[in-house]
Amino acid sequence: MFSGLMLNTWIAATAVAVIAGVTGFFAVLRGSTFAAHAIPNGAFAGAAGASLLGLNPFVGLAVFSVGGALGIAGLSRRARSDVATALTFVMMLGIGALFVSWSSQYSQEAYSLLFGEVFGVSAEEVLPILALGAVSVAAIVVMFRPLMLSSALPEVAEARGVSLRRMELGFLLVMALATSMTVPVVGALLMFSLMIGPAAAARSLTARPGLAMTLSVAIALVTVWAGIVMSYQSDWPLGFFVGTLGAAFYLAGKGYAAARRRMGPTASPAA
């Protein structure tokens, strides 16, 4: 399980989990979960177009992910954020359907991009994944303070001179880079679960931003690692375990938060 091609699986999955945990924390905090769903699924169209042209699917994923982020940010200036996200998503899906219809040999690759192919990660794919992951994390580190302020207290951030539009665009571009890296590993459909489930669970466990982000990464790592082991042993698809574990962690976090709220009033008088 830890030799040969499986070593590439562990490296790639670990990088995916880290960046999903970090970006997912801000997606949940900013209320951008719809964008976290739309960008990876819409980027599927880029991979289809790249395959038609004989290019690496990573190229198409990167181009359409960035294009989707720019489209959402641009349309949000004239429409509500959810409407802008939906319009961009629908447009990218339409283009993807057209690209798929032009090819009769794309079905297997399309399936792997939708649901992931973590056990098929090659040595050539590991380096781009690590590089894009490092760029994404570095970008988050650089804009951490203004991004945190604009996410939690947008009015205060604007009063202090932080451009909310620039922060939104910057975060969407980081999410686009994360999508380019993660879709071939866990799939477009399951990337949403990995990005949102652990982050939402972490937010239920603590209100401290630093601790919540750390927990988000930790839960994402446990989800992916446990999913790999169970998928390897059972021969069931990894996507099933990623989706199920992500939902389980979220429900467990909500249950813990509810229990803590119930215990709070009774603990106070005793103190």
C-alpha cells in the first residue's frame, strides 16, 4: 500500500487535502460554498477541450478554472453573487457538453475527472499537483490578514481600506488553482465534499480562526487517508468514502456543537 505507484497516490492525496482544508475554511467563512461547487465542476469542460486538442487535461482545467473565477467576479459586479455563480457554472457546463459530444473516446477520461482517479496518479502528475498546491498556500499566506478581515467583518475591512472586490477575486483565483490541482485526484463532483465537509465541521468545533483552519486541514487529511485505505481494501470507489466521511464529520461537528450549547446554560450557574 505504500510502495510503487501507491506512493504517488499518498503524496498527491495529502497535497489535495491540505489545500482543500485551507481554501474550504475561507469558502465556508465567506459563504462561497456555491462557488466551491461551481468552479471544479465547470472546469471539467476545460479538461474535455484540452483532450480534444491533444493537450494535458491540467492545461484545460487551469484555463477554465481561472476563467470561471474571473467570470464569477466580473458578473458579481452587476448581479447577485449566487446568480453570477450560477450563470458562469451553466455556461461552462454547456461548453463541456459540447466538447464531450465531439469525441467518442472521452467517456473513460470524463468519468475519472468527475469521480477521481487517485490510484492512477503518475509521477509526472505529482509535480504539477505539488507546485499548484504550494502556489495556492503561498497566496493564502500572503493575503491572510485582509482576507480574514474581509471574510469575517467586511464592513470593518472596507473602512480600513481593504478592497472587498479584490479580496473576492483573489480568493476565487486561489480556489481556481486548487481546483486545477485536485480535480484529477478526487474528481470534480467529490472536490466539493472534501473542501466543504471538513471546513464546516471545523467551524462547528471552534470559533477561533487559526484553530478552525488547522482542524479543517486535519479532518481533510483523515478523510482522504481513511478513504484511500478503505477503497484499497474494499475495491469500492474512493469518491464514495470521501463523500460519506465528509458528511459524517460535518454531522459529528454539528452534533458536538448542539451538545455544547445544551450543556452551556446548565454549567454556568454551577460556576
